[in-house]
Amino acid sequence: MPHDVSHTEADDDRTLYNLIVIRNQQAKDSEEWQKLNYDIHTLRQVRREVRNRWKCILEDLGFQKEADSLLSVTKLSTISDSKNTRKAREMLLKLAEETNIFPTSWELSERYLFVVDRLIALDAAEEFF
């Protein structure tokens, strides 16, 4: 949803928002509206699947109660330690390249940089990988 504050405004957020705006300008049930609606649904589904993969791994690591809060990223979220930013970015890229946690067509979302930073602060990043 455009006003959802459970994430930062990243490229995939802007893409989703722009698709919704364009769709809402189309005649409902027109061919263009249906195509855009399908694209919106597909993007949301992929995002949901990625989040669920992360959540399952966090729960397997023993973060059953904390998984949702670890994955919650808002505009107010900050990196815990600026020294961790480079390490978090490197680990996120490594996760994208060496695992299937993200679909192959996925553009890395900034929100997962915050999640990896939290894992580094909890000394759980290596176990997560």
C-alpha cells in the first residue's frame, strides 16, 4: 500500500507506487488496467515470498518472537553502527549471489540492508548466511 510505513522508500517501493498510480488512471477492467493490476499483484507476491524466506530463516535461528520486528523497516530505521554498513552491504550482495533467498530478477532492496545490519549487531549474520 502506498502509505505503508513498514519499509523504507526503495526502488521497488517506487515501482509499485508508480504502477498503482498509473493503474488508477486507467478505465477499470480495461486491458491496460488488467495488465497493470497483474504486474502489481506479481510484484507484491514476490516481495511477500522474499520476506517469508527471511522470516523462516530467522525463526530457524531461534528468533521466533523477534522475526517480525527484525524484518520491520521504517523511514525512522537507522543503521546501528556506520562501520557495519560496508559489511552489511557486502553480506547482502553475497546472499544475493550465493543463495536463492532472492529471485534471480530481484533488485536488492535497501530494507534488507537494515535487516543484515541488525543481524550483524546481534552477532547472527554469519549463522543467517
